[in-house]
Amino acid sequence: MENKTGKYFKYAIGEIVLVVIGILIALQINNWNENRKLLKLESHLLIDVMANLDANKKMLESGLKINQKTKDDYEIILNYIDNDLPYDSILKTAFHTIRNWHSPFFTFTAYESLKSKGLDIINNDTIKQDIAYMYEDNFAYLTDDYDKSEWLLAQSVKLPVLNKHIRNIKKADGSYYSEPVNFETIKTDDEFNNLLSHMTHTRIRGIEEYTRVITEIESLNTAITDYLKVD
């Protein structure tokens, strides 16, 4: 009886050990599957972020060309004024763009989706921080700081002065060009000249910020691409 009891006891312990091992293996497999799902989700979210960043980069590149063109036009007008040059037809284009600038409109879809899942789903801390900085700081700065400064300048100062000195003329084809009411008067108008100088400096700041953010988007997308390749 003692031998049989000992055998049953050993058998029971063996069964328990096998059950425990089976449970541990099952848990391990389940954890591995969950981790694999999270890595797959992380990959999909990062790919979507890269696509949005690329779209935002193209938007900024297009806007950069617009802002560069307007800045060049301002400098053309200032050059004619500073050197007391006679009015020339080349100024029609320059005066027509004097009211314009590019407003950035960013795509946040992928970032909002990432935030809803939790930023901690990204295992690389540097990439996680850089993505948050790009959207929360860089993009926010261009829309909430730079673009708003352009709007405030336009509404409070620019429009009244330009409406006083610039007139829009409709062509036969339906398009418009602009020209000064009196170019010689503009040359000696301190209000207009100070405004144009201020607009030029503001536009230069925008160009610099657009260029900086475009470069940082390129660097971030490269870092994400390299990270996904490693994974």
C-alpha cells in the first residue's frame, strides 16, 4: 500500500507539473501573439504617420515656393522705391501678390489615430518623442504663431494701407492684375514703406520656419523607415 501510495503521489505531482508547464507555455504563446499584434499595429500606425508627414511636407514645399515668390516681389518693389526708379510693368505682378501668403493646413489623421491607441505603443522613445514634437510643437507653431501673425498683420494693418494705395484691374480674359494708384506717392509714403519692410521680414521668418520643418520631417521619416527595417 505504501509503494502504491508513493507511486500515485509521484504520478499526481508529475501531472501537476505537466499542467503547470502547459499553462506557462500557453501563456508564453499568448504573450508572443499579443506582442506580435502590437508590433504589427505599431508598424501600421508608423507607416500611416509617414504618409501624413510626407503629405504635410509636400504642402509646405508648395507653400514655400509661394512665400518665396511674394518675398521676392516685395523686394522688387522696395528696390524700385529705394532707388527712385520709374514705374515699370514688371511691378504689376509684384503688386498683385502683395496681399498674398501661404497658410499651412496640416493633416493630423494618422497622429490622432496614434494618440487614440496610445503613444506608448511606439517602442522607440526617440521616434515617439520626435513625432509628438513634430505635431504638437512644429506644426502648432506654424499655424498658431506664424500664420496668425500674418493674419493679424493683414487684418489690422495691411488691408487698409493697400486698399488706399493699390487697385485691382480686371483684364479682358477675366484675370486681374494690380497697380499702384500713384507710384510716386507710394515712394514717399512712410506708412506703406514701413509696412512693406515689416511684411518682408515676417515672410522671411516664415520661409525659414517652413524650410526648418521640411528638413525635420525628412529626418523623422528617415528615422522611422530605418526603425521599421530593423524590426
